[in-house]
Amino acid sequence: MFKALGDPVRLRLFSLVASHEGGEACVCDISDVGVSQPTVSHHLKKLKEAGLLTSERRGTWVYYQVAPNVLASMGQLLTTVD
């Protein structure tokens, strides 16, 4: 999970989706992160493969959401003390 977020572009995209109004973001709303659109698609695919995002196609656009329980799992991992 954290390895997938180790890339600055992926972290930015994940943050944009997580903070977007309504809990989901259209790829058209989050594609301005300083890289080309194919690169954005590549990074979103990697976040999806890591289980961090889910997606749904609506017409020509794809909408992304943070996968259920991801934020809770991250918080739990970061607060666990051995």
C-alpha cells in the first residue's frame, strides 16, 4: 500500500481523489498534476492494482473512489506500536 504511494504523482492523485467532494473524482477533474494524461492513467491503474482505489466507467469518463476501509487501514498501521 505504502509502496504504491511512494511515487509523488500517485500520492498527489490519491490525495485528490480522497479529498474530492462527494468522495469520488472524475479523471477529468484530477488529471492536472503536471504529467501527461497517459501517465496519469498509468498511475491511477497502479493505485487501483494496489487496492487503494476503485473505479466506475460512466459514459466516456472514469470515476475513482478510495477503496472502502483504506484510510482506516492506513491510520491503523501508522498508529500501531510494537
